[in-house]
Amino acid sequence: MIQKTALVTMNLIVCLFMLFPLLYTISVAFMPSGELYTMAMNIVPKHPTLENFVEAFHKIPLVRFVLNSFLVAGSITLGQIVTCSLAAFAFSFLNFKGKNVLFMLVMATMMVPGEATIISNYLTVGSLGLLDTYIVLILPSLTSAMGIFLFRQFYMTFPISLYESAKLDGCGNLRFIVKILMPLTKSAMGAMAVYTFINAWNMYMWPLLVTGSDSKRTVQIGISMLNSVDAQSITLMLAGVVMIIIPSISIFIVGQKALIKGMFSGAVKG
């Protein structure tokens, strides 16, 4: 009992230490700006208020930014599930010349940082006239090497005889993916959905570069618009941060079991 109590106490201390930045952000979001800019170290607001949240909605079109982010993140998530599952099926069940070399090239792209290709991507979409549109926010992220690898590892756990039996029964490739593979890989799809949605929701550099109007900006760009030279900007910005992290945290909490299961289930074959 003493050992368990000490372990729980130590875990609580570490948890509070790790969550302190988030907890302090929430505290400042409810704090009047007059309490923040004082010599006293106010960690908890003495007079909590919702004025910062109301003012954040009035200062920028936050609802529009949130809807844009949901549209972009949802489209990217759906697109990656479709494209990555199709590519992983080809690498797992089909035999064609250069398959292993092509898969190695796909995996090699994971070592290339996004910043290295952002200029060339910008010049490409600019020449196509796609700047400041929803398409330019979604199109470059419709597939990923990480997703292809995750689905392929899952598909490799299935015997090739499953695919051969389906082919003998007259089942086409697309039907085999939709009717057989996808129902059997729900955990991988859940992990992929959570991972992709959070990454797409938190995109900053690419939306900042390719959008110029409020009607197309995502929420991460919109929050930076709350930062100004006045004393209230910090409390306003943190109030906005608290509101926009709620969807990503909710998605993570709901899908954390699928995320963990999906990441590790494909690691063991059999």
C-alpha cells in the first residue's frame, strides 16, 4: 500500500509538472489583462471572466477559421485514408517489377523535411492559379509515406491466400479493399484518422504561405491575428488558443485507443 501510494503521488507530481503550461494557459484565458500585467505572480485569476473569449470572437472571424480548419483537416484525413490504403494494397498484394525499389523511394521521402519542398510546391500551385483556395490547402497533403507504411504493415499480417481466394471468387481489387481489407483494418484506419487530423489541424506554415484572405485562412493563422501591441493581446490570444485546442484534444482522447492499437498491431505478424 505504501509503495502504491508513493507511486501514485509521484505520478501526480509529474503529471502536474507536464500539464502546468496548459493549465496556466487556461488560467490566463480567464484572467483580466489587469491581473496579468502586475508585479505579483498571479497563477490563478482572482476575478475570472469570459470577456477574453467574447472579445476574441468579435476581433477576428474565429468561427469561419474553425470551419475552414475542419474542412481542410477532414478532407486531408479522408484523402489520406483512401490514397494510402490503395497504395499499401499495391505494395502488399500485387506483384510488379520494381515494387521493393519503389517502396524504398516512398519511405525515403519521410527523411525529406517539408520546409525543403515548400518553395517548389508554392511555385507549382502558383503557376496553376490555385493560391488562396481550399484546393491548395488540401491537395499537397492528400497522401503520406507514413500512412502508406502504416497500412502496408497491417496488410502484411494477412496471408496472401486471402487475396488469392477472393480473386478466384471473382472479387475485383477495389471490392477486395472495400469489402474485406477495410473492415479488418478499422484500428489502422482509426489510428491514421487521429494522427492525420491532428497534424492537418495544426498546420501553420503552408496555410500562411498560400492564403491571403480571411475566407480561406485556417484557425492557426487566425489565432496569430489576435497578437497585437496592446496589453490585452496576450489574454485574447490565449483565450483563442484554449478554444482551438479543444477539437484536437477531443479527437485525441476519443481516438487514443485506436491510435495506440493501430500503431502497434501491425508490428506483430500472425
